Amino acid sequence: MEAGLELGYRQAEAAYDPDGVNAVVLASDGVANVGVTESSTLTDTIKQASSKGIHLVTVGYGMGNYNDTLMEQLADHGDGFYSYVDDFTEAQRLFVDELTPTLTVVASDAKAQVSFDPEFVGSYRLIGYENRGLHNDDYTDDAVDAGELGAGHAVSALYEIKPANAAPAAGTVVGTAGIRWATTDGGKGKEVRADISWPQAGQQSPSLRLAALVAATAEYLRGEATGEDADLEALRADARALAAADVSGARQIEQFLADAASIDPSRVGG
């Protein structure tokens, strides 16, 4: 892995275009067992290249001893993104259909900050992003490194919230959300903010329902799901309903859950 990264960075530096896309793509199972194998040493190399405007994209392959954690960390430090290729269709999407817009960074050091009004929200938790959290003060500090977004990319921050008492009336403002980012030309950070309103029961958008299903699936696979989310067949039923409504991305999660059921059919039905 070390030798491949060094070669990639040498080639990227030689062909560097200040007005173009400068990136190294690392395809690996994440097992560093030849040359430098310490993630901290690899990270230093990657950070130095990133400071020069050369991003790192990591693409994972393989199973068994596949090191998912390392591949994600390297992409994080390289101000790029991480993807996993599990079949030919995903490879086609990543390397043919969407590669150029994906490599084109349109927002640097992107951050999100959400606050809830304790009068209405009794408790909340962010689902995922356990290793990407920032201190509150870091949100307005443009010197703090955060995430990069490619053209056409979308990022969701999904919260589970419980009302302080009875559920507020639909439309009640229960919090605020902010998004902050820097332009790729090194300009001053930009920010937009919006109110968070309590939704009308049963009126969730298809995209929110899909995001909730993806999160529930992840927690199921981690063994952390409770209630209906701990029932694989219930998750599959939700996926089928979204796919039948032709919600973008629903057919992929439907197939993913079908694969999960075929791997461990004993868990279907609870």
C-alpha cells in the first residue's frame, strides 16, 4: 500500500493542474502488510499531499480480513471520499458513470451543526458519524479540517429525537440546523441556517423514509437495532414499499436486504 500511494502521489504532483482535478485513487482491501504499515505514518504522507491540493479517494475491495476502518480513515485525512465496490454494477457507477463529477470538489471543510430546543425535545442522538464529530467551537473555526463534497454528492445527518413531553403541534419550531463550508478557491467560509419544524404525523418525505431505512439497516447489521428495526423482514417490507413507489435508491437497499436475508435466513422474521 505504501509503495502504491507514493507512486500515485509522484504521478499526481508531476501532472498537477491548479485549475483541474488533482486526486489519487487507492483501490485496496485495506491490509497494509508490506513496507510502512502504521496508519499514522500513512496518514502523515496523505495529509502532506492534501495540503498541496491533491485529494485521496479510497475504493475498497474484498472480504474476510478487509480493513474498512483504515480505508475510511485514509480518505478522511486525504480530504476525499471512500467507497466500496461489491459488484460490477457498482464499479461501473463509480469509475464510468460518476467518476468525473465525484472527483470534482465543490465544497471544502463542510460542517453541519444542529441544536434543539429543550422545551420541545427531551433527548436526541445523531445516528452514525461517531468518528467525525467536532467540538461546538470548531463549527465556526475555518481552520478546522472537515469534509469535502464532490459535485452531485449529498450528505445526510439523521437524528433520532424524542419529545420532552407530548409531541409538539405540527409546524412548531423545535431547533435549528446550520451548514458551513469553504469554497474551493480558498475563499471565506459560507453558511446557511434553517429552522427545524416538527412534522405532520405520517407526512415524512420519501427521501427521509429512505434515509431512516438505511440507518435502521446499518443498526440492524451492527446488532444495535430494537423493536421493528430488529426484524429483517420488516425492513425488507419497508424497502419493497419504497421501491414500488420508485423512490430513488430504494431498489439498491431492497437488493441489499435481500442479500442479507440470503446470507442469514434464520434471522428473517425476527
